[in-house]
Amino acid sequence: MTISYELGNSLYINLTNRCSNACEFCLRDGTGGSDSGWETSADLSGTEALWLKREPSVDEIIGDLQQRDLEGYDEVVFCGFGEPFMRFDECVAVAKWLKGRVKKIRVNTNGQANLIHGRDVTGEMAGLFDVVSISLNAKNAELYEAVCHSDFGEAAYDALLDFGQKCAEKGIETVFTVVDLLPEEDIRACEKIANSRGGKLRIRKYIS
């Protein structure tokens, strides 16, 4: 199974297929393109390369990473076929092992970790994750739910904004992302939202 893989000069960690969203533009179901948090399919020979038959243990993930020259990468990123923070405790355990061995640790997330786990996890992230990249995808909750179909309904949108703000308040570089398919007016609205939460906006290219 593919636990880690290279993209550019970054190393990515794939640790689950599960996600609390069912985004219409996601590659997980084999029908969509790449969403704003999923960066990998164009550089692998088919999406099946990332589909896990089972979730790797922390020991297996660390064992895989030990085969890499970690100091040679610009960053290590938690981003695979699913939402990394579905396995929050495992992400933290691996990040603790990585700390001091790599230049930067980033996580690409849908920002719903607090809803998924029923607690504010951002305090546990502080000092471990250098950057959090949150898929914003829309300028309001109604539009977000129309394309992302969260397990938590429209509540997911305000939750991800709150999650991002809490990350920023704890000194984690916080980036909200959208794909370039959105109208310019919506992108500018998203930028204002990101800035109001202490983050910045990144516009990602849609991969068909």
C-alpha cells in the first residue's frame, strides 16, 4: 500500500480513505477532479495507487518514513485519499516523531476535526504542525454543503472557519483554499473570510 509518496520536493503521508465529506469534485469516487486539499492524483498512475485496503498503524507509517531521506524534503504533508484528521491521534503521534527530523510539517484538511472528535483539537496541534491548509471551497454554508455534502450538514462550514481561527490564534500558519473554478466574486469573498479568521487564501488549480 502507498503510505508515503513524493510530489515536487514534498513528501506526503496517506493514512486513511475515510472522509466526513463526499465532495462532488473529489477523486475518491472516481468521478470528480481534484479538490482544493487533494494534490496528488495527476502525479500517480491512477487513483487506485492511493486507495488503502487497510489503514496503516503508526509503527508502519514511521517504518515507511524511516526509508526516506527526510532532511531532503522541503516539507512533509499529511494528505492522501481521505481526511487525515479522521485519524487525529495517529497524525499527532507521527508528527511528534517527525518533529526535529523535517523542515516543515503541513496538514491538508477539511477543517472538521473538532466536529469529528467532539472536542477542540487545535491545542494538541500547536507546536507540531507548522501549516494547516483548510479546504474552504465556498463563500457560505449553503454553497459549501451543496458541493461537499458533509456528514455534519451546513454546520460543517462554521466549524471549519472556527477551526481555522483557533489554529491561527495558536500560531499555526493557516491557509484556506479554493479551486479556481469559483467566480471571481466568490473568490474575493472567500479571501475576506480567510483574512477575518487570521488566515490567508490560496487559489488552487482544478485538475480534471
